[in-house]
Amino acid sequence: MDDLLPFVKSEICCALREEIESECYWQDQFRRLQNENPCIAQVIARFATALENEDIAQSVTIGAILVYRLLESQAEANRMEDEFKFDLRE
């Protein structure tokens, strides 16, 4: 079941909240998304540009990037947990 989306834990939300400090965070993350997962970036961009209200378009873009980052961060944490897991009974 590795292909399912991860369940995002509250610790990931807190960590991501700390990560979002710089003013250009969202622009940087969108550029990174364009390089690493261009299909998703294109869907976000097309959906946002179809909206007539610029503020709503920006909010939708930020929301989509936020969800992507939460899932990405949790998947990374899960991989690390699996990689460094050991059995205390040994």
C-alpha cells in the first residue's frame, strides 16, 4: 500500500509552519514544483488563471502548494522512519 497518499500527522503541520518564514516561500515552492513535478504545477497554474479574482487565484495556488508540501513532507518522514526503524526486542 505504498502508493497511497500518506496520513499527515500534526508534527508535520507544525514543522511546515516553521518552514514558511520567508516572503518568497510560495514563489520558491512553485518554481521547485515546476521543476520536480511539472504536471501538478501546470494544473495549479491553469486552474488559478481561470479564476477571475486575483486574490482567490493566489489563495487557491497557495492552498494547493500547501497540501502538496504537507503530503511530500509526510512521505519523506515516513521513508526516514522506515529506513531507520529498528527492533528494540533484539
